[in-house]
Amino acid sequence: MKRFSLLLILGWMLAIGFVGCEKKSQGSVEPMHWDRDMCERCKMAISERKFAAQIIEPKTGKAYKFDDIGCAVLWLDEEKISWRKQAIVWITDAKTGKWIDARKARYTEGAVTPMAYGFAAYTSATLPKNVISLDFDTVVERIRKIEKENHQPIGKEK
């Protein structure tokens, strides 16, 4: 009986140890449920695997999902997120669909994206040859400019 109890306790300890090992690291990408997860900003279903983004709150690890980098950038502005500079930002590579660090990515303009902001992200290895690429900060400023131009009061167009 003692041997059985000892084996049972050891079995539970191993099981708990394996469960602990499976815990995701804080700041990592949450699994995306394509066509079911909704964009945090515009509430559309996230279905385009080459333009999705996630913002991770660094202290809690909570993931916020977006269908376009434009929605992610504007959400940070509109919600006045205090941890915006510390936010971990992921985006899918437009060529491979794999998650990459959005702040380190290179971007091209003119892509057909879910919310028409037009920015596609790449790593230096997947970036198409002979294209002009932009860094994250430039893309953020251009998204803000696009949004401002699209929401000017009537009669105030340039």
C-alpha cells in the first residue's frame, strides 16, 4: 500500500511538472482562431492570415488581436493605452504567414489589406527584392495620417 501511495504521489508530481512546462511564455503570440476571433478595434472576423496583428500587454500577457496593423496602431491611440511603448507587437509575415516582431519588421505599401491601410510586413529574409521598405515608426505615422485624412469634416478636404 505504501508503494502504491508513493507511486501515486510521484505520478501526480510528474503530471504537475509537465503541465507547468506547457505554460506559454509571457509575451508570446496567442493562437489565432481564424474566421472566429474578432478584431479588437473594428470587430470584424480575423481571416486574412498574411496581415493579422497582436498586441500583448507586457505585465499581464493579455493578447489583443487585430485584422490589420492599422487597427492595432489606432487602437493603441484611441484607447489611450498607458503601456503602449512597452507593448509587445506581433504581425504576420505577408509572405510566410508566420508571426514576427512588428517593431523589427520591414513594411511595404500598396498591399490589399483587410482595412485598406495597405501595409504588408516582412522579415529582412522575406522582403521582396528591389522594393522601398519602411520601418515600424514610419508605418505608425502613415497610418495616423491616413486615418486623419479619411475622417476630416465635410468641407475641410484638402
